[in-house]
Amino acid sequence: MKKLLAVLSYRIYYVWKRNLVSYKRFAIPTFIASMGEPLLYLVAMGIGLGSYMGLINGMPYLNFLAPGLLVSTAMFAATYECTFGAYVRMTVEKVYNALIVTPLTVEEVVAGEILWGMTRSMFSGFIMLIVLLLFGIAHWSSFLLMPLVWMAVGFFFSSLAIIITSFAPNFDFFTYYLELFITPMFFFSGVFFPLDRMPAVVKVIARFLPLTYAVDISRAFIRGPLGWNILRDFVILLVSASILFIWALHQMKKRLIK
Amino acid sequence: MSEKTMIEVKDLVKKFNGLTAVAGISFNVQRGECLGILGPNGAGKTTTVRVIQCISPATSGTVSVLGMRASLDERRIRALLGVVPQENDIDPDLTVNENLELFAALFDIPRKVAQARIMEHLEFVELKERADNKIGSLSGGMKRRLLVARALLNEPSIMILDEPTTGLDPQARHLIWQRLRALKNKGVTIILNTHYMEEAQQLCDRLLILDKGSILKEGIPQELVKNEVGEEVVEVRNHEGVKDVLRKLQGLEFNSEVVGDTLYLYCHESKDILTRLATSETLSVLRRLATLEDVFLKLTGRGLSE
């Protein structure tokens, strides 16, 4: 821990700020990339498919679907930012190379990137929540609690994405990560259907998918009821994210310092 | 380590996956000195300076900057360095000004001081009009000059430049040389990696010639030329055979080397050689002063190293 604090400092903020300044120029395309998918599902499945379905867990399908999409968008934003985005900065633009010959440490560069990934999660979550408010699915009070979930989701998926990036030999590598991990998780963590009536195997697998916990929290925040199990879900998310964070710092250092 | 020593490299070895990039080199850099590290591609120049920048840990041996160990004091060492890397790493997502603002912040330079310094350095490298431009609109030479401006923001006591003029046109190259000389006059210590002999001759007080990770020779440019190849070179082409030419020159003092169609004669005084060769009308004879390039080629060989 002491060692970790020695290599992390307020300079993380400068890395974050660098990304913010650059983001202003690319806001719209990157935004569409991370928002598009969940929004598409909301309209196509929530409204399209939902109109043919009865109530799920006592609510219209659109209302069931919305809280899950609200955290999925945060997952996608962090994932795209810390895979493709980070990889471009690292290999094409050589941003990391430039930063690490200043008093900055590799750990600070990585922590700044993860902090930025969390910020992107927040942005996407906020916009999605505004959309849900317009649909009349969410209440404005969700703006108070939801940022906690977006931060946790952003922390987890940014850290994991940085680890993937540290191993990536090329862009194709991310396609595997997205298709073999992120997309299946999107479908099997209770976003689209309740897990309680699924076969035991699916339930067990879902318990190993971090998004499942985020979806549970989000659903409780949007629809209620709020119970102690939410706290447990948060702890699971944050502890696993912290472990990934430390691993991400370590792996990226291995890639950059040779 | 004397008070004047800025950098001390001792028995530095660097291996990558078992391949030796630097094979145990030792040298010092004195305050205010410009040290040139010369060598063909793959000689270990970049690896050596990367260890000094604390972004590549030594396999064995030690590197100290102002008494601080590279392996222990990376933040404090890097705060003293101005680095112009071989590969352009100006941030293309930011403008010229934003790039410099970011770097000033990273070195903890207060905003107001930074603003003044940015303008001053942009003027120094003749890029003042470009402050708000995007990086994509700059030419290769402008990007290099911007790298120099960026490296100066923290007013470094040591500048490390890795092939700063590779790929530049003569105008841009001379401008950078001018600026480096100005820095040297201000007392900045400089390490310059290059494979341009003219650059080394123009700027460096002392040279290390590196090949395959080892130091082949070390010395002051003029003395290296004088000791290694002499003062003059006579290049002979269109000869009917090297032996015939050498027979004509029997008794004279010189070194010779044959490369392709050319016979090189290295000597201190070429007058006698020229007189004897003048008897043949078919020979093409060119006399010139010996340069660092002759030393370089003699020491590192004329074959391609890669």
C-alpha cells in the first residue's frame, strides 16, 4: 500500500485533464459509439419486443429493461475508452511515451486513464438517464444514487480493459475481448431477462459476471426495494475492481518500462 | 564523482530477452558539456539514454544523475531532464499550446510562469504564430522544433536529444543546431545521439563511438579524426589495380583501405602522394580533408549493420 501511494499522486489529474481536453474534439463520434448500442436495445427490444409481452416481475418490459441498460452503457463507455482509446494513445499517438519522461510515473498514467474511463461511464450514464426520464421510466432522484453505480462499473471495466490493452498486439485483439466477454456478459447478467427462472448453470455463471451485480444495484435504485444486499453487491464490485486496478498498474508498467 | 559530473554511467549492461543491447559501458558527462553518442542503427544509443531517463531499468551496472540513482529517484531525475525523443510523440489530439500547457503542468510549473515560458520557447523555436494550430497542420521540421520547445519548459539542466534532426531538411536542421548551440552557451549539459557526423562535429565537445553495445572510441572530435585517420584523405578511382597504385607510393607514409571501386589513402600530408599519382593520366584522384565520417566508417565498418 505504501509503495502504491509513492507512485500515485495528484498528477493523475493531469492525465485525466489531457483526455478531457482531447475529448472535447471527439465527443460526438465516441459518444455515439458507446451510447448507440444500449439505446438501440432500449428502443428495439424495450418498445418493439416489449409491446408483444406481458408484465415481467410485475412491470412492463421496457421498465424491466431500462435499469440494466443504464449500467450497460457505463460498461461499454469504459470498455471502449480503455481498449481502443487507450491503445491508440499508447501505440499510435505515443502519448504514454511522452508522459513517462516527465516526473509522471507509469502508474499515474494508467490511473489517469482509468479515472477517465470512469468519467466516460458517468457521461454515458447521465445521458441515458435523461433519456429514461423522458420516457417516464426513471425518477429524477436517481441522479443522486446512480453515479455511485456508474463509478463502480467504470472502475471495474476500465481497469479490466487496461489489462486487456496491456496484452494487445493489435486492434483485432479487442474484437475477441468484446465478442467473447463483454457481449455475452451483456446478455447473461440479467439485463434482458430475470435470472431467477433460468437453469442453475446460467444462475451460477451470472454470479461470476460483474455486470450482474451492477444490474441488481441499478434495478434496486430505479425500482426499489433498497436492501442490504445492495451493499454486498457494491463490496463485491469494488473489491474485485481494486484487485484489477492493481493488476492493471502492474501489467501496463511491464509493457511500457522495458 | 567530482562536483562537475552530471551523469555517471558505470558498467551499464542492458539485455532484452537475452539479446544484449548495451554490453557494459562506462562514461561520465560533465557539467556544461555536449557529449555526442555516435553509432550505427542498433548500436545501443537509444537504450543507453533510456536508462538515463529512468524508463528502462539497467540489467546490471549503475547510472547516476547528479548523484541520484536512476533506479531509485526517477521522479527527481526526470524533473531535471529535457528530452527530445527519436520518435515524434507530440500529442496530436491537442493544439501546440495545449501540448505545452500539459507539459508545464506535469513539471509543476505555476500557470502564470508557464504562460510566459511557453511564449518565450515558441519564439525561440520560431513557432509563435502556430500556438493555436493543430499538430496535424505542422511540418516534420516544425514538430521537431516543438519537441525542442517542449523539452525546454522545465528549464532542464540536462538535455537528452535522440537523433533530433533525422529526416529534416537542411534549413530545419541548421535552425535546431543554432538553438542547441545557444543552450550550450547557457551552460546546459547535452547528450546528443546521432548518426550524422556533421551534427556531431558541429555541436559536440566529446564523442563516444558506440557499436554493438560497446564503446569503440572516446575523444574530442578533431583529435579522433587526427589520431584515427590523419588529416587528409586521397580517394583514388579508375585504377587498373590496387597493387599498381600502391607500388607507385612505396616509401610514403599512409594507411589504405579498398572499398568497392575506390582506394582510400589516409595520411597527414598528401602532397607527395599526389605528385606521384599525377604521373598517371587515367587515374581519378580526389584529395580532401579527413572527417569524422572517415573515423566512423573505419571503426564501425562499411558493411550494413542491420
